[in-house]
Amino acid sequence: MDHASTPLEAVEAGIARAAKIAGRNAEDITLIAISKTHDAGTIVPLIEQGQRVFGENRVQEAQGKWPALKERFPDIELHLVGQLQSNKAEDAVELFDCIHSVDRPSLVTALGKAMDKAGRKLPCFIQVNIGEEDQKGGCAIADLPALLEQASEAGLPVVGLMCVPPAEIEPAPFFAFLAKLAADNGLDQLSMGMSGDYETAIMLGATHVRVGSALFGARS
Ligand SMILES: *Cc1c(COP(=O)(O)O)cnc(C)c1O
């Protein structure tokens, strides 16, 4: 059906297709290329094809490759999508341009301080544990209003909600639920959808899709 010749073109075509079905503008959806585990040699070709927004899940791994890449390509935007320890908040604020994994009071406090100290306010998403899974990051659904209140007091620019739904279950109901939580709390951005389900997420309102393996191949 589509004539994409690169993985990036194929994903962009998927985004356009889903946006069209949903009656949305594809330009309103940000593709975040999740480059965790991949080195500069794999990332640079994607930058050269025009991709500018990237995501990593570990601060330390990102520190090892992105400062040099950002120097070479100054218009790169780097998003943190993985769990963040409070003692890495300053490092994260220095390197990243957006944080998707704000999920608890201690981290809100640490990020608020780090942003004040750096004089750099990064847009943030609150990660919600939308499937109420014990082992997963994200704030409990019931704790969301209090965390949003605290984030506002700490001066964090919260722009939306993020989730990673349970594996092996149809994700659509979780995406729809996250969209409702965002709307109920007056937030208009939604970070949801990965390689296997980004089109579904877009149909349900995703503004940011986080796609790794569909762009870079399977991680070893
Ligand atoms: C790895 C990762 C992704 C991308 O996953 P793929 O299935 O490879 O697209 C998205 N979001 C988060 C939080 C991740 O850790």
C-alpha cells in the first residue's frame, strides 16, 4: 500500500494514515525516535534523513552519546522517557529538553529545584500507571490530582500525561482512559503509543508517539 523506502518513511506514513482516519493533522503529532541501546553510528543516518526528536530511557546512557551529537546537530530535541532517579534530576535537566516520566512527589521536588538552579524550565509529562501494575513506573491514578497540584506549586511546566500500557493486552482502552484523565485535568498533550500500537494511540489522541524498534530494528 505505501511505498516507503526507509523505516522512517514507513512510520511517517503510518502516522499520516492514522491522523487522517482520526480527522487530525499529522503535523500535530510528534514522532520521538527512541534510540536507547543504539550508538551514534545508528542514530546519525536517521538525523541525516531529517528526524530531529529523539528519546532515551537512561540518563547515563544518554550522557555517553548525546552531548557530542547535540553539538554536531544543534536543533536536536532530546526527550527522557524512562524512570528517573531523583539524584539524577540535575543531570537530566542539563541534557534533556522534555521529561516524560515524572511520577512521584520526591521527583517533582528534585526536578523543581534542578530547573530553578539551571534556570531552565523543561516541559514535563506526568507518567500514569494506567494498568495499575505493581512493577511499573507511573503514579497511581488516584494520586494524579495531588501530584499535578504539587507540580504546579513547584513550577514544573506540566504539558500532559504519559503511559506505557500493560503488555500483551489490547492497549486501546488504556489510551482512551489516559486521554480522559488528561481532559479531566485540563491537559492537552498525550505521550502514548510505541512501535506496535502508535497508530491506535494516534486515533485516540496521542500528540507524542515514542517509536524505537520500528525505526531502528529490534534491540539486542
Ligand atoms: C523503549 C521504549 C519505547 C519504544 O519501544 P518500541 O517498542 O521499541 O517502539 C517507548 N517508550 C518507552 C518508555 C520505552 O522505554
